[in-house]
Amino acid sequence: ASARAEHLGIWALSAYAVRTPDNLGGDIGTFQIVDGVVKNASVHNGRAYLNFGNDWRTDFTATISPDDMKTFRRAGVDPNGYVGYWVQVRGFVQSLNGPEIELADPDMIVMLPQKERPGTAAGP
């Protein structure tokens, strides 16, 4: 994390830059780290959807499969608890109604401290 923050080593290369939900279009099939605010969350047929934009049909979404939801529950993690928070997710970007990363483990998503929220003053 400190090497990333200081742009040291490979983290100085644009290919390894932390992405935002708005600039993932060309990253399908690659491993990425994405920072953004979870706008809303829902669970349908056992799959959780964390939406980072206003249009789930095109915006970036992080998902949790029904099988992986068991791991999140055992860890005491409720996907709805991320709504309104600045988070960082990591994984392979796929295409599912827009760019998507499937979270298999709670360690693949981290709430970021308030001080790391670029351009914000107050928030959850």
C-alpha cells in the first residue's frame, strides 16, 4: 500500500495505477485495483451486487456469488454495510452489464479511511 501511494517500482507505471469506476472500460480481462464509493447494494437470488454508479446496466459493479456470500456471512460482513463508503476492491475485471469484479473473499474489499477520499470533506 505504501509503495502504491508513493508510486514506487511497478506502481509508477500507468498499467498498475489504481483505477476508478469511471475508467475501467479498457481493462476487461485484467487484474485491477479500483477505488470508489458504493452507491447502492442489493442481493438477488443469493448474489450480492455493489453498484458504484447510478445505472447498474452500464456502471462498475462488484458482485459476490451465492457460494461466496457464505464466507462473507461467516466473517460477519453484510454487503449493505458498504453503501455510502469509499472502498477499494481488487480482482479480475469482467464484463457483466458493464465492468465487474467478483469478490470471492472479504479481503478483496477494504473500506478506505476518510483521509484517503480524494476531493471530499465529509462523509460516512
